[in-house]
Amino acid sequence: MSSREFRPDLYVLARIIEALVNNGPMKRTRLATACGLSYDKLERYLNWMIEKNLVLVDGDGFVRLTRDGERSYEELVLWIKRYVGSLRIGKI
């Protein structure tokens, strides 16, 4: 990561959270594919999300939402769907 603070794109965060809500815990490669992200981009987001206690990676390598992550689905993802209409998934 560069010297400046990582500022995540809220739409990308929402796509990661939504993928975990819809599909349950997933390994990183499958999650990256489900979100339309490159693996290295997903890693940057997951590191940030782990710091913020939104996700955790269990001993088997599965990414899981925490309670805070589940709440963020209700607050962020549903808000975007209600007011913006959808979460577009494109390669990033």
C-alpha cells in the first residue's frame, strides 16, 4: 500500500459484502470472481475490511462476514440498491 491512506470505493465494498451475504463464506479466489475483482485488488479491500472488523478469514481460508459486516449490508448495500438501483459488477 502506498504512503497515503487507502480509500475504498463504496460500490466495491458493497459488492464484496453482497457476494458474502448471497453465497456464504468463500475462499478469496472465488470471492474475487464473484465480485468481478482482480485477486490483488480484492486483497487490498479484504485487508481494509479486516482492520474495520467487517470480515474475518477463518483457519480454512474462508472469508466470512462479522456482525458488523452483516450490519453494513443493511446499511450500505440496501441503501445503494434503494437509491441508486443496482450494484454494477465490472472488472476492476
